[in-house]
Amino acid sequence: MQNRKLGNSGLEVSAFGLGCMRMSFGDKPTDKQEMIDFLHAAVDQGVTFFDTAKVYGPFTNEELVGEALEPYKGKVIIATKFGFKHDPVRGPHPSVGLDSRPEQIKRVAEASLKRLRVEAIDLFYQHRPDPNVPIEDVAGAVKDLIQAGKVKHFGLSESTADTIRRAHAVQPVTALQNEYSLWYRNIEEAVLPTCPNADNLVIFDVACVQE
């Protein structure tokens, strides 16, 4: 398995990452032990980059990934996400709405650290842009977490070129997760040109399939 470095961040991951959402959240139930075995097999094949989020389940996907990958601490990179409101019954869910207030970001980080069984989140994405919270405030909250040693790298998901620039001015953005495929090529117009060519902006890793 080849590795690649994400921009100038120093973060190195396997060329192929593994999205873990449907291992515990999706169309049909899955067997927990089977999924743990699958994650172990992925590591054995050289995969070091794993993607989850608190909204997947909610919470159960982070718990699964945390349990399965705990034996590989220091050898794998786990990305997770923040950005959705909490419903008293359902927990965080896209239908409930967005919430990227700084205090919420920090609460989510603390809870995700426990579920993932790690001391620091390797890559912490904003799951979706929140129109009610300036991206500068979002980036500032993640910067605080990085300075506190609870997060290592900051990512954005489904963001525009302008949002990327504004966020990066506050806290360097390590990775971008946007839909990009033969059927959806909109990011070629402004987002991709922004990433490698803008002054002081890193080259982003772009997810080539929809989450």
C-alpha cells in the first residue's frame, strides 16, 4: 500500500482510506465482530486511514472504530466529524439541523475522544458548513483544541473555495472531503484550483466518492 502526505501538514496516510459509516449505520444491520475483523484485515493490508463520525449511528460507529483500532494506536489515522445538533431522543442527526458553535465543537471533541479511545483526534472535520456560525469561529475552536493537544489536524467537508480560504487563514486546513466523481465535478470550477495554487494554502486530499 502506498502512502501519501496531505499537503504541508506532515500528516501521512495510506493512499486508500476506509469509510466506516455502513459498518454500523445504514441500510441493514451488521455483525459487530465481523466488522471488527474486517477493520483488522484492512490494517493488515496496509490501510492506515479510517473515517467515521458521531452522527453515524449516532455514536455507535465511533465506538466500533475505537474498539477495533485500539490495538493499533500510533499506527493508524482516524478522522471523525462535528457539526450536527443533538436531538434529546435521536442524538445528532442531519434532520435535526446544524450546530458548529465553538462550545458545541469542544463538547463533541471530548465525547469523540472517549468513544474512539484516543488521546487526540487525528483529523477533525466540520461535517457540513453551518450558515449560522462564521467559519472563522469554527476554525478558531478547532485551533484551541489543537493547542490543547486534543486534535491534531483540521478538515472541512462540502465547503466552498471562499470558506476554505477563510478557515485556512485562522487554522491551516489539512484535508477537504467533498464529493467528486464522473457524475459530480463541480469542485473543478473553484475548489480544486484554490487548493494547490492559492498563497499559503496547502494541497488538500479530496474524497472521490460521496460519504
